[in-house]
Amino acid sequence: MTIKPLTLTVALLFTASLAAAQDPTPLLTRKPVDQLIAVIKSDASHKDKADACRQLAVVGGKDAVPALAAMLPDEKLNHVARYALETIPDASAEAALLDALSKLNGRPLVGVIGSLGVRKDAQAVKPLSGLLAAADPEVAQAAARALGSIGADDAAKAIQKALPKTAPGNQLAFCEGLFRCAETMSAKGQSKPALALYDELRAMKGLPHQVRAGATRGAILAAGKNALGLLKDSLASSDYIVFAAAVRAALEMPAPDVTPTLLGVLPRLRPDQQVVVIGALGKRGDASALPTLFAKAREGDKGVRLAAVRAVAEIGKPAAVPELVGLMANADREIAPAAQEALASVPGAEADAAVLDMLKSSEAGKRVTGIDLIGRRRMTASTPALFKAANDADPAVRAAAFKRLGELGAGSDVRPMLALLLGAKEARDRDAAEQATSAICVRQPQPDASVELVLTVLGSAQPAQKAALLRVLGAVGGGKALEAVRSAGGDSNPEVKGAALRALAAWKTPDAAPTLLTLAKDTSDPTDKLICLRGYFGWAANADLPADRRLAMCQEAAGLAQSADEKKLLLGALGSIKTVEAVALVTPYLDDAATKEEASAAVVSIAQELLQGDQAAPAAAKLIEPLQKVAQATTNEDLAKRAKAQLQQAQAKAGAKAE
């Protein structure tokens, strides 16, 4: 809970200064110091003065102090002036800040107090001590924090003296000041006075719970040779705040004797406390805790058992593997999955070997679990075992193997995956092999190599397998794949032809569109035609393509759209093209009862965009007649209302243009 603003501030300032020295920016090199001082003394803008202060924070010296000090009463510029004064390496900067203490109030005063803390000015201890009794709580609290940042013995004594008498609302800030003092003392090797401060805070009644927690933690860490005893006593406390703080301190103590201390108190703790201590043992990563954790994981309170399983995994030593494997067979529905989760995270060859052993089990469920763990552990070297499992007698095992092969397979696995696909006797195995093969091929940095392998077996494949291979080619894409799928679009086998058409309709690049149009023209099958047009008009509606190209596509294919479904595909594409030419193509469909609603929606969608902005007037006149037709044709009340409103806009804009 201890806050260290000084450390953070200094680090940030050092980083900024270093960056400026290595790579000066225009902000830091624009003006020399005398000109920067002139800016902040002038009637320049707030921004210019702020920029000048930021530059003076890097390059300013004693000569800049008077001008910066004069800005301290300004609430808008106080912070940037202090930013510069905090970094100027001259005693005059501290003197200016000290002088301002008696002249300011409110937020500017609070800021100056904080800056004195940043500079760790020992001369500020006395005047800051006097402000601990200030009526303004923000001032009193800032003084306590600043004294804490200074961290001197007399600063600590001043806060200690004032703490019992301060208002309740100030207590937390005063305690924070003492924490800062104690940490500064500890950093200087003054553990005895630091421990005295922590002990005083621990003994005081009525302070916020975070103070008790912070004081307990700090006292344990500062206690030196007595730390383990204090840790043990705190772990036995009936006050949960103290107990939890002790556990937190144990995580920060590198001493090897901490683990035996935690293990020693474990039997005497309540289950909820045991869970916390066990979590700490896991985070400490000390393998000497494993025997106790194994015992806790086997029996007892459910929450304790689950915590022990997680801690065993966190320690992650080879000795944990057989224990976790055994727990995976536990009848408890929570313990077994937790053990499996834990084994998935334990590193090392021992855990990998245990997982592979599961694939040798006579129980299909265990083999499936092993395959799942191979995937979760990313055991890419285990693909041979997965290929073997893909031929398992159990369908669930085969399905799991195919899934993991798709996740872990590399380019070298494409050929054996194709063999599995071609040899699959059941449709579900063939589908699983297809998905896995597609996943592997798509992942490759040079997918054309995978395409070549697919093409070598495509011609001799049976229809069902050939259809699957075409879908694989569709997933991979590319010129060679497109050519092969295009050729299959004329296959005499309906299954192969249908797979090819669907692959083309779902193609990832627009170079499939001309083929789809050609096939739509040549086929006499209405279903095949609809598939082709769906893919074709999908690209015509794709906003990633230029509008003029999409319009030309629609114009070329408009005559092919004969059925109601085909016309609706055309209208959907035209509705995405925001031009008056698209409206002209849509308008005739307003007279068709089967398409009037889709046509109405398309006109309204296009008009909504065309009637906006500076270019609305040229289009307005051409929209009047189509919008009038929409208002009369549609039975959708909302659409009719929108069309009438757009019609009024079009008439107004067209009239304005005529005038």
C-alpha cells in the first residue's frame, strides 16, 4: 500500500532528460534560456508559457528561478512552474518554494508542498511540520506526504506527534507519510527506526484497515533476524487483515526458512486461510512445499484441495507430474479437471511424456484427454502420435486427433494429412480431415506449396474426397487454386461441381467474379446459377472495390437475374452503390411485385447518402421520380415515410439548383 511518488517522479524526469540528451526534440531546443525566461515573463499565451516551463525543466538554472517563482500563485500555471523548479539543481529553487509557503493557499500551496517533497528538502521539515495542523485538509495531507518523502527522522517525529490529534479524514495521508519515512529509512539501511514506525502504526487503534495491513507487512520486512518470528505470530493472528498482510510479506521474503514457517502454521489455520497460504506457497515456487501440497490435494476441504492443485502446477516441478496424473483419475468432478488444467501448465519433458502415455491407454476417454493436453501444451513434436490417433478405432479419439492436427500441423504434415483425407471411410472423418488440412495449409507462409500437393492428388480422388479437396483449395486461395476450382466447376459429377461452385462463391479475392459470371451464364441448373450469382453479386456489393467497378459488374449481370431470388441479389448489390446510375438500374424493379420492397429499400438507401453534403444538388433532380415511385410502391410504412421525407429534400435541392 505504500506509495512512492518521489521515485516515480525522479525516474520520469531522468528518462525525459536522457531522451532529450540522446534525441533532442524541437520542444527542447527551440529557444535559449534567456528567451524562455522572457516568454514566461511576457503576456504570451498559456500554452507558450507552459511549453517554456517544460523546456526550462530540462535546461533551466538559477537565473530562471525568479521568473518561475513569480508564476506559482497562478492556478493555471502553478504546476508547470513547479515542474521546472523541481528539477533545477540550485538551492535558490528550494528557497523559492519555501518562500511561497507563506504566501500561497489552496491548490497552489498544495502543489508547492508536494514539490518540496519531491526535492527532499531537509530545510522544509520545520515549515511543513507547522502545516500539519492546517485547517485546509488538502494542505495538511500534502504536508504529511511531503514530510514522508523527505524521510528524515525529524520529519517522522513531526507526523507522529500530529497523527493522534489530526482529523479522521487526514489520518490515512498522515499514515502514508509515516510509511514513506519508514521505507526511506529502510532503503538507507536504518531498519531499527523504520521498524519502530511500523510498530507504532500497528499498535494504534482506530486506523483504517489498510494501515494495519501495510504496517504489518513493513514490520515483518524490516525486522531482520526477528522477521520469521513476527511472520509466524502474524500468521496466527485472529485479525484477517494482519494475517493476509503477513502472507503478502512472505511473498517478498527471499529467505529459505519462510517456506517451513508457512508449512508449520498450515495445520492450525481455517480452510479459507489455508487457501491463502497455499496460494503463497505456489507463488514462492519452493519445491520443498510439494509433499505437503500433494497431501492437501488428495483429501480434505474442497477449496483447500483445489488451491493445492493450482499451487503444485505453479511450482511446476517434474515431481508434480505423477501426482497430477493420479488426481486426473479422481472421482470428484472438480478435482479431476483442475488436475488436468494443472498438468497442462507444468513445463518439461516429464509432463510431455506423461501426456503421450495417455494415448496408450485402453480407455478412449483417457486417449481423448491426452490429445487435448497435447494441444493445450502446444506439443508440436507430437504430431506423429496424433497421426496414429487419427486412425484410432474410436470416433471420438479420431475427431480429437484431427482437431489438434489442424492446430499444430506444419507444412511437412500436409502430405500425410492428404493421405488421411483420401483414406477416410466415414463422412465425419473426411470432414474433420478436410478442416485440419485447410487449417494447416492456410497457416503456411508459402501456401502455393500446399496447393501443389493438393493438385497432385486432386485428379485421382473419388468424388466425395475431390469435393473436400476443392474446399481446401478454396480456403487457401491463389491463382493456381482458382484455376483448378474453375475447371471443376464444369465437372460432370454433381457433388464435385457443387463443391467447386460453392468454393468459388466463397472465394476470398475478387478474381473469382468473372468465372462466377461465366458459369452463371452457361449453366441450365437454377440452383447452380443462384450459387454463382450469390458469389458474384457478393463482390459487387463489397465496399472494398471501387464503386464504378461494382456498378459495371451489376450492369453486366443484370440481364441474367431472372428469378425473384436472383433479382433480389442484384438489388442488394445495387443498394450498396451510392450513385444515380445505380438508382437508374434499380427503378424498373419498383414495378415488379416480387421485388418492389427490395428495390424500394435500395433507392432509399442510395438517396439517403446522395442527398447529403455539397454534391446533393446535381443528384436531386434524378432522384425525384424514383422516390415518388417508392412512396407509392412500398407497403412498408417506415420505408414510405423515409421516401417521402427524401422526396421533399430532393425537390427542395433541385428547386434551389434551378433558381
